[in-house]
Amino acid sequence: MKRKIFFTVTLCIPFIVLEVLFRLLPVSYPPYILEVNEKNPVARYQTSTDYLWSKGFDFNIVTRKHTNNLGFVNDYDYARSNLDPLMVVIGDNFVEAQQIANAESMSGILAEKVKPSGRVYSLGISGAALSQYLAFAEYGKNVLSPDSMVFIITGNDFGRRNLLKYLSKQIAFHYFEEKDGRYVLTRIDYKIRTINKILRKFAFFRYIKFNLETYHVPTTQLLTPDSVQADDNSSKFIGNLPRNVSNQYLIESEKVVDEFFHQLPFRSGLDKNNILFLLDGIRPSLYSDQGLIDAKNSYFDRMRSYFKMTAERLGYEVKDMQPVFIKKNRYDGSTFEFPTDSRWNKSGHKLAASEIERSQVYKRTFQNPEKIQKTRQVSLG
């Protein structure tokens, strides 16, 4: 018995030492996603939580973040009964902006600008795409009753992470399921396992899972072997996406965009004049003339063009960050992502906030707050 105890303690000592060491380091400790089911139909984080977020084996990015009363990454609690005009910003990790302080994100910047007579809320979570944006829009309509919505559209939004048939692990989000030739928005319920809750309490486990990025939400098979076009450029990536894809992949991506716009009016409950799309540029290709030439007719370039053309044809306002980023970069050499992370840095968020502020949707939302307050008082009863 003594030998067994000694052997067990000897085995545990290295793990104890590692745990103590990593507790002294800024290991990422993000909140977990709440259960997703009929009662709670939209993916959200633990509510009212202060936490530390970090990236990389060497902690090259470290931020302190906060989730609010509804479980979204934002410093402000959300209230439906407030009569002040409300704009909701919807997206993925570009909206939750784990890499910077909440106040430095585009929604944080805009929220400060419209105070005290207006509000800007954000609904975003890493891994979301167009199908999930529809779920966020419907959630916003039902819970917050916004006056306008802004959708942040990036490269990963168009493809197969929207389609249920390519899901390799069931988790948390809404996906398009093909039924009788039509796409139906389908919720995938989720419940965190007790073992994962326990393991998250250990810093060494969190370091492996989050800092070393052995975990992604959601896990989807974005590119199957037949989806990348077989040519000399098939392995080249543009905007963190394959430069060339198969015709079938492109057709599916365009069909996703079409279905998104088909469902958007009744999911959001808003007129098209109250919806804005902010379209990301092809970074880092836009930092040089040769990069722009190489990006021409790439998958991202074609999908950006298709999405923008479709939105404008239907009467929606679109703000394209590509020329904005190019102009700023040529002027002072600014870049808009982190050296180790492709999401927008502070400069990217600041420019994005400025473009939203210049939009007609923003002006309609906040230029006459007294009139909007009266309208909201009637609609909220």
C-alpha cells in the first residue's frame, strides 16, 4: 500500500508543478457556451462574467473581457424596455472581438458615441456564419426589438460551415438543412459535458485547449477533398481561404447567400432601409498592388462580389471596407489585423466603426432619437 501511494504521488507531482506554473501565467479562461435548446434557442456564453482571454503558446495577445446579462461579450447589459433607439451589430469573432477590450471594439466605440440617447448592442460568437446570423437576427427581434441591424460579413461566412450536412460535430448553432430542394434553418441543441466543466478549472488543460488552439467552435468540414480545384494554385490561400474551389463549392456558397437574403426579412422583422452590411476586405492581399492582382477572381473575391451585388440589387446598404483599408494603408502603412491573428486589431475596429457611423442606416437610427423613442413606446406597449 505504501509503495502504491508513493508511486501515485510521484506520478502526480509533475502535473501539480505544471498546474501551479500555468496558474501564474495569463492562460485563457473564456466562459463556456450555455445550453442550446428550445428554451434557450441561441448560443450564448455564461452571463455576467469577467474573464481573461489570451492567444498562443507565448501569450502574444492578452485581454480582459466581460459578458453581460444575456451572455454576449459586451460591457453593457441589454434591456428591451429601454426606449432609446437601438442598433444591433451581428457577426462572429469579429463582433465578439476577444483580441481587444470591449470598449475598443466597433460596437463599444459606437455605443459610447450614441450615449446617452442611443444604444448599440452586439450579438456575436466565434464560429458563427450566415445561417447563425439569421438566428441572432430573430433573437434580436424577439428579445431586444432593435430599430436597425448591422451584419459584419467576413470570408468564412459564405461556405459550408452554414450547411448541416458538413457538420462533423454537433454543437450549438443553426445550420441550413436541405429539404425538398429548399434550405431550412435547423437548430443543433447543445449541452456542455460535466467532465469539460471540471477540466476547464485546470490551467494546464485550458492552455492546451485554448492557447494551443486544439479546440474550435464549431467543428465543421469546411473543405472536402473534392471541393478544392485541382490546379497549380489549389494550395494557395487568399484571405485565409483557398484561392480556387470547385464549381460545386461555389454553387453551394452562392445558394447559402441567396437563402440568407430570402429569410432575412422575416427573421429580422426590419425593413431593408434599416439593415446595413459591412463587408471585410481581402487581407493581407490588399496591402500591395501585386497582392490585389493575385486575389482577383479568388474564392473570397468572387463571394464578396456576389454578396455585395445581391445585397445592393435587393436594396440593402453595403459598406465595403476594402477601399477604406487600402486608402489608410497607402497613407500611413497601417495594417488591420494582428501578426498572429487575422481578426481586426484596434485600427480595424476603429475604421469599421467610422464606416458604420457614415452609413444612412446609422443616421436614420440616431438622427432623431425623440421620434424613435415615441415609436418604440408604442411598439413595446
